[in-house]
Amino acid sequence: MTSWPKQPPAKRLGLVIDLDICVGCHACVVNCKEWNTGGYPAPLSDQEPYGASARGAWLNRVHSYEVSDGEVEDGAGGRTVHFPKSCLHCENAHCVTVCPTGASYKREEDGIVLVDEEKCIGCGLCAWACPYGARELDGAEGVMKKCTLCIDRIYNETFSPVEQEPACVATCPARARHFGDFADPNSAVSRLTEERGGYDLMAEMGYRPTNKYLPPRSAKPINDGIGAPDALTPVAEGGFLGWLDRVLTDLSKGPS
Amino acid sequence: MKPAPSIIGFTTASGLGYGMLFVLALGALIGVIPTERWLRVSGLLLALGSISAGLLSSTLHLGHPERAWRALSQWRSSWLSREGVLALFTYVPALLLAAGWIIDESLSGIYAVSAITAALGAAATVYCTGMIYASLPPIKAWHQPLTAPIYLAFALMTGALAVHFLLVLFGAPHLFIGLLALLAIVGAFVMKILYWRKLENQRSHGPTTASATGLSSSGLVRMLDPPHTQTNYLLDEMGFRIGRKHAHVLKFLAYLFGLVAPLILTLMALALDTMPTTLLALVAFLSGMVGVVLERWLFFAEAEHTVMLFYAGQHVTSKPKTSAAPAKSAPSPHPKRRRAPLPRRRQAIETADVAASD
């Protein structure tokens, strides 16, 4: 059924992504692909994976941006922000309501948005309805693929509790990704969001995404506090080197 | 958005078919379509043929066409599903009507009900087609009240032009149908001009890369490294921008073929009553179809999807109206200097971006 759950889900599982400490290593991207190529009924396919125009379905992508606030000191204001993007498991997920077949659905119990690959006709309308670009059509299977929040890991009782988290979270070497329940105000993800001012992507679209992004902390100027001089100035004033400096300076001025 | 030929073929062909069905059914009911059997039956068959060809064409872009029947199940929430249900439902009264016209040319009782139901079904189906696009918030150009009425108007316009040609061909032109065609042409293009005006305004007021990522409330956010080195589904499907370069020329041609030519030719066909009227009405119809195909191509090619904001960077000079991001940058204690742009790298990124999306 492609209507949204009538009651708000008891749990709201999702991710917190810390843009301050993501180093852009793409490990979450690769581990997501690795885990989910086996986790789906059909693999997450690539076309021409070793050819000149390799392409494929991936559920998580890391964009990298140069960010500044417009007017900055040279060399101090611009910074690189790595920006991982996957399904945000929105509360008002239009990708679900536009689905004509019922393949796309939002789970009542935990709010995870999933695709039933047996029902998907591959019309692509859900991908159009997603403002974030979270869904990609599988080139081999002809069905829509998306982040499942690693539903086959987080509820997998054969895993030890520390492993019961999405592959992207488990693999992140910087711990820039956190998984948890946003319906619980005392969960780690809720507290992180509260403390660090976590925000919704494109809140004005009204999709009410579950995943939250933590903004980069404000950067301090590069030269601050390490005692480095502003610029390198000549220090030779006397002796042979001082004489050489004067001679070379005069020479460079030319005859006048 | 990518202008997929199967979707352009579907929306224009089914629009024509449903427009014809609407005009034929209601026209017969109010007596402006003559009772000539073959005129009516061939008109209905052309309409149903065009609808069926459109529906078949729409399944061409599916990953799993054999599962298309499943698309009838979610009419409670999905406009695409509603369109499918109504499209199939409309066949029933349309075929009943055809049967009635073959048997006894009558339009009483069940056939009158069929005519009204077929006309309503045709209009509702085209409305659903428009709403599929109008209901997508990420595509701002489409997500507005004019989208569905424009689909209705162009369906009526092509349908009326086709029926007008049929009437002229069978030597039974009716002023009412000719005037209906003229009215529909003007109405459709008035709405389309308003639509195109709105698009111009949207370009300068939409969300930006800075506001979409929430990384800067007023400033510079631009792509440094793309998330993938080759193209992907998102860029193929939503990164289409070849058409925008030629939008002005194509718009001019859409006006020429869709508005000016059919308007003048139909007027001439109405005014003259000698031999070339058949040819005039035929060219008016064909020209109108070319205009609508151009309009539909632009409808897709000109529409921009928010996901592309994550791929392109731009300098924002004015503060976006809404931003989810908290202001986070402390003002610099030093005298401010505007950062010099990075023309070479910027250009390189944009070139790579266009290459990837084209």
C-alpha cells in the first residue's frame, strides 16, 4: 500500500551524518555497495564495470564541495566539505505515494522506506519524486534500488549487537555516521542532533527527512596560534651574507 | 528532465485520442456531428487507435512491462495508477458507443449515457496525465496549477483539429467544431505563455546548491569533486540540458506550428467552401500535432530537478528565502576582501558536469 503510515511510526530509524568530520574517503559508499549487492534479491549491478564508461546502481554517494561565505580572507575562509547522500527515509515520502504498483512503501513499525522488487515495474516515477536523488534504477534488473538502512543487518540476530548497524555506519573510519532511533529523545542520534544543530536537507520541500546533517564547525584561520610569520622576509643584515644581499638587490634594480 | 520519446509519444498520442473521443461523443450528443455512420465510426476508431498506441508506447520505458497490470492497484495515492485505471475504464463506454453507432446510429438511452461517460472518462484520464507531473514537488516547473489544465487544453486542441478535418473530409463541416478548434488553440497557448513566463521567474528564485546542501546561508558552495567519475542514472534521467540551449528556437517553432499555422489554416478552411478545404484542414491538424510534440519536448527538456543542485555549484549573491541551515560563520575580524573567482577550475567543473549530463 503506497499511502503513508496512518499513525506515526513507533520508531523513526535513520542516520546522523557529521559533515564536520567526514573525510570523504568513500568507504561508506563502497561498503554499502559491497553489502547490498548480496543483500537484495538481485545484485546491485554495474554496466561495463571495467570498461571505458563504467556505471552502476549505488545507494550512497559522496559529493565534495568547496564552501565559503562569499567574503573571506584569502586562504582562510574556503574549506572542503564532503557530503554523503543516501535515502533520508522521509516522513512525507512522495516517492512512496506516487508509486502506481505498491512496490514502494514506508514501514509502519520503524519508518524505513523500501522497494518490493517483485512488484516494481521500473517506471522511474519515484526517482523523479525524490528531491535528493536517493533512488537509482538497476541497469540489469530494471527495478528501482535504494538504501534499505541495511534492514538485513540492523535486525540480524546472528550478528553481535555492535554489528547490528548499517554497513556505511559500521565501516566509517572517522565515525562521521551514526545510526539510531529519532523517536526516542534520549537516543544518541537525537542528542547529537540537538547538541550540534542537526538540520534537514531542503526543509522547505516539506518531505520531513528522518536523516539529519550536522553542520561543519566554524573554522579558525589557518595562521592562528602557531606563531608563523605573515610572510617570509630577508633576515641577513650584516657580514658576508648581508653584503651579498645588498649587491644582489642593487643588481636586480638594474643600472640607474 | 530527459524527454523520453516513449513518454512524448504517449502523452501526445493519447491526448489526441482522448480529445477526439471527447469532441465526437459530446458533439454527437448535441447534434454537431452528422449521423453519417462511417464518419462517426472511423472517428472513434482513430481515437481509440491513437489512445491504444499511446498506452502501448508508455510501457516501452518500463523496466518490467509484463508487470504493468500492477499499476492499476494504487489509485488511492498515485496519479499514475489513477490514469491507468481511468484509461482502461474509458474503453468500456467508448466501445459501447462505437457498437451503438455501427448498429443503429442512435444516441438514446444507454448510448447517450455511454457518450457522456466516455467524454468524462477521456477528460479525467488526460487530467490524471497532467497531475502525474504536477504532483512532483522536486520539479518546480511542473509543480504548479497550470500543468494539468495545459494538458487538457492541448488534448482538446488536437482532438478538435482532427475531428474538424474528418468532418471536412466527409463533406460535412460544422462551424461549431471549427470554432471549438480555434478556441482551444488560443486557450492552450494563452496558458502555455503564462507557464513559460512562470518558468522565467522561477529561474532566479529557486533553491540553490548552497541552500540545498544547507552548507552556507549566503555564499559560495560549488562542486569540488563529483561523487562518481562517469555518468549515472540520475544524470541521465534528470540532468538533461541539450534542449535548453535551443529553447528559444524550439519555442518559436512551437508557436509557428502549434498556434499560427493551425489558426490561419482553420480560419481559411472555414471561410472557403471549395476543394482545398480538405487539404487546409489536414495541414492544420498535422501542423498542430507538430506544435504539440515540440511543446511536449520542451515541457520535459526545460524542467529542472532539484537533485541537479547537488551536482552544480553556483555563487549566490542574495540570501535564499528559506534555509534549513543555521547561520554558522563568525564574521572575520579582518577587513573583508572579495575572494577572486576561480575561472579555470569553475569552467573545468562545469564542462565536466555538462559532459556527464549530456
